[in-house]
Amino acid sequence: MLIIQTTNNACNLYKMNHSGNTNQGQSNNQKPDPSGKRFKWWWIYLIMLVLLLLPSSLNIFSTVKEITWQQFEKDILSRKAVEKIVVVNNEKAEVYIKKELSNEAMFKEVFKPSFGKGINSGPHYSFNIGSVESFERKMDEAEKNFSISEKIAVSYVKKTNWFWSILGWVLPFILLYGLWTFLLRRGGGMGMGTGGSSIFNFGKSTATLIEKQKSNVTFDDVAGLEEAELEVREIVDFLKSPESFTKLGAKIPKGVILVGPPGTGKTLLAKAVAGEAQVPFFSISGSEFVEMFVGVGASRVRDLFKRAKEKAPCIIFIDEIDAIGRSRGKGAFLSGANDERESTLNQLLTEMDGFGTNSGVIVLAATNRADMLDAALLRPGRFDRHIYLELPNLKEREEIFKVHLRPLILDDTIDTHFLAAQTPGFSGADIANICNESALIAARKKKEKIGKQDFMDAIDRAIGGLEKKSKIISPEEKNIIAYHEAGHAVISWLLKHVDPLVKVSIIPRGKSLGAAWYLPEEKQLRSESAFTEHLCATLGGRAAEEIVFGEVSSGALDDLEKVTKEAYMMVVYYGFNKKIGNISFYDSTGQRDMSIQKPYSEETGKLIDEEVRKLVSDAYQRAKAILQQNKESLQKVAELLLKKEVIFKEDLESVLGKRPDSIASIPA
Ligand code: ATP
């Protein structure tokens, strides 16, 4: 990792800023695409409504003419035109006119049929009768008045309006159903995708499904992971043509677990497998299984596998599987009730046993902590294959740069080898971020093409944070910062095992007030002297302050934190201390993180503290001795820094001369 030593603000801790680019991952998290056209439910509702309203709407076309008693008496009874009267529900009189009068001008209209041919057989008129008694009395009087000899037939019927009575029953159900669908849709639409935590989908899996046509990530997009790629290619071949394997009786792994630090391309590799094999891809994070309620996780696992089997052949990708796959029964005391996580894990184990090796569902999982996983999960037959991804080396970084530089418009100054050399310890995600950041920087400068300097600025920004030239720093403070940084620079220049210095700056960046950049060699092993010299260089800032100003400041907070951690690691983990001996209290399974008990006795604890203190104090004395011997150089470097604000390796060379191979004269 490109290391920087920073001078801190009194109360702010500087934090390395390796912001990983998760954009791509996110952008590929597409919403599930519903296959085929969605069924238009509203058609059904419309038809139902029309059917319900049709009978009543028929009344619109009815030719029964509403009249009053007076009109009935004057225009109809007086002409002796009535054939019969039907009194409905003791309320309404329906009047039927004699057929032979249908051609009379007055009645022509009411005899017109509502539908089809023929004539309207009645009723032709209707009026409200008030009460039966008054109606009968009025009829008698009228018959007398108009000398109607043959009494008009009056019948009484009861009619129920079935439409309204049915509607009275059905309407509450329709309303309830409407409310139910509305709530369901609202739950589904609140970003919960296909499952989600809407109250109705609680036990449904929240996995995102990327259909095969939509997964356009291929192995071309993955760089520098050759060995891992080779391993997973077999899965692609199986998904494409399972017969070539099964005919020989071969069994394909059910699960593949990808292990590696964040941003090393685990998700990307899983997506590439799906893209190459052209199969659907279910993606879910381990933490999405677990909810507050016991049993939900297990139900989601069941649902996920059910959905996956329906779509087979397909891939299930479980990111951060350690969220559910952690060893059972351990750490339960500290992490509270683990019932839910355990039952989720048990369900996962059962499901992975449940489907056959050749069923076409392959589970890929990713984690940063394989050591934490339950042994049952990792046994052959479940996650049979373990693929370890590491931070990319120089060559791999160069390849990753090439992938991410593809869409960018670059000028001729860009050299991928140089960029890869400037970014040791960067993950694939960091590199993707640098490329994007440099494009943004170039765009901000209104440039046509992205240049080398834009990349350098992006790298600096990723490591140290944004430059804050506007931060108000008094001349005295600036002086202290300059000497502090010069102290780091001089000691690291003179000590053989300290990583080479690239540049020193006293421009505030992020939360730091000044910084020194180092470019470490990519080594797998570090010697004890490399550790002690590194301690010494890290304490160089504070030592310089003491020598020059006779007093130290709070600016060394970050340095002290690093030094303390490193010194403890030397004593407790690496067995570098003679008194403690070749003993390591490191626990690769991570289970001790959960425990409150120390793995050593109280006396050993005291001894560790003493030895760490001694180690740091020796390193500090050594730093002071080096600076005393080179006080003049220290002053020159500090002055140069105050003048230029940023100085590079070449500037240091001009002051301190070429970096010596060894410095035997310096007391160790
Ligand atoms: P985490 O453990 O944090 O989930 P991860 O290992 O799954 O991280 P990815 O999500 O795969 O990391 O990587 C993030 C982004 O980094 C990718 O989308 C891609 O842009 C870039 N990246 C990572 N590794 C590579 C690589 N080997 N080649 C090309 N790009 C890469």
C-alpha cells in the first residue's frame, strides 16, 4: 500500500482513504425484469363492473314513461285506453295500453320497442300511487266519471331489485379486495423488489434476479485474476453443456466460495460467470436473510432456492456469506441471540444438501473472512471449492488499469505500467475508483483528454483525501508541520529498510496537515529490522519537533497510533521479542475477537506492555539520535518544504545526497 505518514490535527485522526468503487456493482444491480408482458388486471375489473351495472343501465333504454295521476286520468283513462294496471310493491302503478291503440299518434312513442323488432308490450306508463286505498278510491271515481263500464283489471305484485341486493352483498368484498391489492402493490413498490420486507412478503427472498440477457459482464471485464478465472471457467462450461460432464459420471461442485479482501473482484467474478454462461443470476447479501424475527431467514433461504430451481440452470450469489455462515454456537454470549442466524444457516445447509449436484443451480459465495465460516458449510458437497483472491500485484494492477482505461479518453502521457507502480496495495475497486476520479478531475479542469497528472492527483486524493489549501494555518503551525514532515523524510531517507520516499507535502489534505508518501516494495516477508526502522521513521516527526522546538505537539497522533499498533504486533503476534519468546497470540479463526478473556496471564500482559513501551522508546531515541546527527539536513529539508510546500524524491536528493545503502554509523 502506498503509505503516507501524516501530521494530525489536534483532535482529528487521519484515516487512510481507500474508497472502493462500488458504482459498477451497484449499477449492475438491476431490478428483476418481469419475463413476458404483465397481465392487465384492470381489464377484469372493468368487465366485472360493466356486468354489474348492465341490468341497471338497461333501464336507461326502457320506454316506460313516467307520468302523474292527473295526466293518467285526463289523457289515458278518459280515452278508455287502459288494458290493465299492475301495482308494484304497493308503490307504483304500471299501466298497459290496449294493443289496438298502438297506431294512435299519442301512443306511438310508448309502443316503440327498446331493442329489436316488434312492439313494446308494456308496461307503457307508470306513476306513483301514494297509498293503495287512495288509488282504489280514485280509480272508482274515475271509472264512474268516464263511464267505463268494464272494470279495469288491477293486480298487485311484489318485485325485488336483485341488482341492488346483490350489490349490497358484493360491494364490501370488492372494497376489501381493492384495499388488499393496493397494500400489496404499495409494499412491492417500496424498493423491495420481488420479495422485500413488505408485511406480506416477509418470508420471501429479497434476492435480485438478473436475467440472462441482462448480465453483460464477461471474463473480459475481469483482469488479473487468472488462476481464479481458470477455476470458475469449469462452472461456466458445466452450465453451458452439462452433458459433457454428466455422461462421464462427473459431479460438479454445488458451491464455490470466493475469499479475499474487499474490492478484489469477488462479485465481479461471480457476475462474469453468469454473463459467460448466459444463465440467470440471483444476487443477495448474507445480511439480507436475517431479520428481527426468528424464522424469516430460514424462510427466505427456502424461497430463494425455490425460485432458483424454477430458473435452473442458474447461479445464486451470496455476498458477505459470513453474515449467516459464521461458526455456530461460538460467540453467542457476546453477540446476543444467535438463534435466527443459526436457523438461517441450518436451512442453507439443508438446501445445499437438498438439490442434486446436477440440478443446474450453482451457489457462489463471497467473504472476506473464510476463517469465521462454519466447518459444515465448507465441507465437500456444499462449498467444495475455495478460491482465494488477493490484492493484485504489479502486473495484475496493470491489467486492471487496462480494463478500466478502456472507456476513458486519454492523452499520450498515460503509461499503465507507471500507474500500476504508483498504486501498490490498491485493490481492483480502488483502481476503478482512481480511473473514474481522474476522469472527473480532468473534466473539472475542462480538459479534452485525461493526462498523467490527473491520475496522480486522483491517486493522492484516494490516499490522503482532498487538498484543503483554504485551511487556515498560522505561520508557527506551518513551521512545526514542516519540521515534523522533514523529520520523517530525513530518517526514512537514511534508514535502509524503510520504504522509498516519493514526496512530502505540507498542504493540508483530508484531516491531515501534512504527509509523506512512501512506495513500498511488494514483498511477502518483512524482517525484524524493517519493523524497527519503520517505527523509528514514524516517530521521526515527533523527534524533530522535540529537537528543534524543545517541545512536542499533538500533530503526531496518527504516528503514535500506528507505532503502538505495530509495536504490539511485533511483540504479541510475530514473536520478535526475546523475553516473550517465539509465541504468537494471533488467532486466525477470529473467534478470540468475541471473547473477553485474554489468551495470556496477567504477568505476561504486564511484560508485553513493558516490552512494547521499551521498543517504542528505543525507536524514539534512535530517531532523535539520527536527527541530532543530521540537524543541518533536517533544517534544509524543512526550509525547502516551507518554500515549495511539496517536495519530491529529487529535491531530497539535492539536499541529502543519494540514498545510502546502509547507515552503519547510526546507533541502533
Ligand atoms: P466486497 O468484498 O467489498 O464485496 P468484492 O471483492 O466483491 O468486494 P467487487 O464488487 O467485485 O469487489 O469489485 C468492485 C469493483 O472493482 C468492480 O465492479 C470492478 O469495477 C472493480 N474490480 C475489482 N476487481 C477487479 C478486477 N480484477 N478486474 C477489473 N475490475 C475489478
